[in-house]
Amino acid sequence: MSAMLRFFAWALALALVALPVVAVVNGWIGAERFPLRKLRVTSQFERVDPQLLRQTVLPYAKQGFFAVRLEDAQNAVSKLPWVDRAEVRKHWPDVLEIRLIEHKPFARWGADRLLSQQGRLLPIKGIEVPKGLPQLDGPDARTADVVELYNESREMFAPTGVGVRGIALDPRGSWSLTLGNAAQVVVGRGDEDARLRLARFARLMPKLLSQEGRPLQRADLRYTNGFALSWGEAAPATPSPQPSPASGRGGNAAAGNT
């Protein structure tokens, strides 16, 4: 047998051995013999839809133990609503294991996004937004600055008994707040100046509210030595109940002796 024939014989024998292995690994054959029958989620989650998670990984599980593309399955799970990170593994003989970390919502951001506690911005579309979140807004590159001043302003106003509902930084660098009583506070530009103005206003606000006796609607802090305040209408006084007159004979009121 010539060297060429021996070479082709060895190549054919090698192909006959390797081809079935390749076919199994790629799921061409044998997927029904090594199916992934069990889905195991090893982490706790609250907002990820379990049914949607199962539907997402099912096509990959059908590829079989040897052919399943874990990276593709992991990428698909990572794109689900509320999923921050995901890790997909397989365990012999039939287990597909998923470990995921959820986004934890911190605030609404602008009109159509959420800000997570991990500092990531998420689209609101397709998810149920938790109630009671603060409303924050600003340039995407300054999310950390907005959160920092929001947390500081909450501490400043805590002694007044008035919460902070939201904070915004406009493209010109000007800050504004919405208080828990719906009052709008225009703070102005400059991060450090904004902190000084807010601290001064929070310190004086209880006295201002007690002196005025009307609800505060708007405060403009962009003044060197004071504030410009707008007040709402005072709540109408509740009339005191009047005693009903005692009726005597003939319908005349009878006064009692004192």
C-alpha cells in the first residue's frame, strides 16, 4: 500500500471516529438522548418573571447536554427585564443551572427610565414600576451627583418633617427640588452653592411655615440674602359647632338660667 493510500485510510478512520463526537457536541444527533430536563435557579429574585425565564432558556435546553451554548443562553437571560447579571451552567446528567442578580430599583429617572441601586439606567417599557420611588433627573453622566445631592437633601429636610420627593439637574447645571408637600424649590447653579442654599433654607423653613400659616408652593433660593417664596391659599377654618336652641311652647327659644 502506497503512502498516499495509507494516508487516506488513516484520515477516513479518524473521520469515522470524530464525526459522531462532533455531531453529538453540536446537537446534530443525540440531543434526545442527553436532554436537559431540569432548570435550577440558585438565587432569590422578586421581580424577574419565572415563566419568562423558563421560556427564554427552553430553546437552549433542547439542544442537549453536550450541544447547549451556555454563553448564548447566558446572554439571553441577561437581557430579561430586571436582570442585572446572569450565569448559566450545566450539571451532568440533565441540569441547567441559572444564577442571576436582579436590579434593585432606587428611583425613577426622567420620563421613561429607572435608576437601579447599582447605578444603572433601565427602560421602563415592559416592566411594572414600583410605587413610591423618588423622581430624579439629570444628564446620564451625572447620575452619581444627582443621587448624592438627593441623599444629602433628605438629611437636611428630615428635621422639618417634610420629605424630598424628587430632584433634578437641568442641562445648564441648575438644581431644583420637589418636596414631599409638593412645593417646588429652585436652587440654582453650582453644586457647593446649592448645598449651602439648601442647608440655609431647610434650617429656616419650620419658622417660615409657622409664621405664614399657609402652604408653601414655591421657593426660589437664588438670592444672596434671602428667598422668594410663593404661598397657597390658607385652608378654610372649620366652623365651631353651635349649640342647638331649646324649643319651648309656641316654638320660641327658651333660655336657661345661669
